[in-house]
Amino acid sequence: MTNTFRLPSPIQKLEHPLFRQQQLDVFIKRDDQIHPFVSGNKWRKLKYNLQAAQDQQASTLLTLGGAFSNHIAATAVAGSLFDFQTVGIIRGEILLPLNPTLQLAVDHGMKLYRVSRKDFRERDRLSLAKELVQEDFYFLPEGGTNELAVKGCAELVAETQQQLAGTLPDYFCTCCGTGGTLAGIVQGLGGRSQAIGVAALKGNFLGQEVQRLLHQKANQSNSQKQKSPASGDEPSYKNWQIFNDYHFGGYAKFQPALIRFINQFKSAQQIPLDPIYTGKLFYAIFDLIEQAFFPPKSRILIVHTGGLQGVQGFNQRFGNLIV
Ligand SMILES: *Cc1c(COP(=O)(O)O)cnc(C)c1O
């Protein structure tokens, strides 16, 4: 099922005077290269959900998100690759002409519905979906995060370990929207090494959310089933932390320093970053290195979670800031 996908995703070593000075080995895991549109963590989050949907003989995938959502784009394209119909429920207005993300989704056959921001905020997502869409569907929550998504993201750890001759980096760093990817990494680490999350959104909700995700059972896959309360017998991992101060104003907000960093990083490393997630992550890790957060001799792995499909839409909105 993965033959058109580049897996394992490559690992590269990054070079920078700062790393030498602090005696750090810094690696980047290029999940952005898994697939041009089903990229990064979105592929990992979809993988077991697509299997579950096939097992349930579902013909339609339904999901929700904002108008620039990487998850909407990934679901539309994955749906077309794996023979599912797709439905996307979009928060807020659907402006015409469609932005590049929604155009990509429609080009891959996704049917779009819109709901008001108020309904999106206040209503139960699944019941909203059931009202709008009459046919049966396999439900993927916003951002694609559920128990099976966490299971898919956990595979990052074993994959990395194999690529690094059986060793683990001391730090696994990722950016966070819903926290699903970080929860997966923590689960995959099983108490080893340290996981670092950098929040792309404002608000200190992520710590609790990652806790909650870690206490869900991976075999209760479909969110249409009743969730059982956490049984409390899972190990309670302490080897992770979230930095909440690198959101640059919040989701889809930016500041000149962030844009400058992304453009400089690309010209120095030939690696593109996106302004919503990965730009903030790399900015944060560089900042932490400057503050000598990581002890000398540490090996740090930064996951490039993808999201590059969003750059075009960002540039259209804000005037070609990202080169
Ligand atoms: C969706 C997304 C994230 C957020 O992942 P979560 O699992 O929701 O925390 C991070 N980076 C990129 C590029 C994304 O598209």
C-alpha cells in the first residue's frame, strides 16, 4: 500500500557553526519527502486509518479542517490514491476562486461543505458531519488525530533507530498542532530519550491533550465507537516537554523574524520550511541551542513534518514572503 511513498523518509545531518561550537549532532528526518501532498506526519496519521477504512469497507472518508489545512489536502489526495470518495467540511467561508489547498482537494475529487466558525467551535463535529452528509463515512477528526494516527506516528521512532544503526537520538523534536505526532513519538520512545514539542498554536492546552492521547488504546480505532475512560494502567511517561512560546502569534500568524529565518534556512541548507509549523519548530530548536539547552554531545533529531503545500496559499495571502 505504500509503494508510491518514500519510506523510510531520509535522514540528513545538518551542519551549522553553532552545532560545532556546542558539540551537537543535529539530524533532520525528511518526512516532507514522503509524498508531495500526503506529506510528513499526515501520511503517518492516515496510514492505519486508511487500513481501518478499507477493513470496514467504507467507501468515503470524511474529515474537517480550515481552508488551508494540510490534513484536508492530504486526505483528498490519499483518498484518490486509495480509491475512497472524500468529503471535507471546511470551517468558515469557502472563498472563490478557491485557494491552492482547496483547489488541490477539489482536483482530487473531494466534495466540500462549509460550516460557520461558530458551529465549528460549538457543535460536536461528528454530529455536524452526520447532519450534512447522509451517506456512510469513515470519520477522521480535525488534523487527523486519533488513536490510529498516534500509532502511525509512533513508527517514526523505530524507523529512525534502524536508520541510525540501531541507536536513538537523545532528542526527538517535532512541532505540534493537535499533539498527535508528539504523542506518537512519546509512545514509540517508550520512556527512552527525550521528546520535544513546539506548539504552533497559542494556548497551553497541548500538555493535557498529549496526556489524553497517550492514554487512549490504539485498537479502539474508529472515533464513532464509544471511548472508554483511561484505564490508568499505562505507563506515565515523563520524558517529554512542550515549548509554548514559539507560536509567533498563533496559527497562521507570523512575524518578520520567522519569515527571515525560513528564508535564511532555505538558502543555507537548501531545505524549505513552512510558516505554519516547521518554520516555528526549527526556529525554536535553533533558539534553544543558542541558549545551551541541549547538553554537549547530544544527538538531536528534528522531524520535518511537511506542510509545504501550504506555502503557496500563504504567499498568495501575504504577498510572496517565502522565497
Ligand atoms: C498537521 C501538522 C502538524 C501538527 O501535527 P499534530 O499531530 O496535529 O500535532 C505539524 N506539522 C505539519 C507540517 C502539519 O501539517
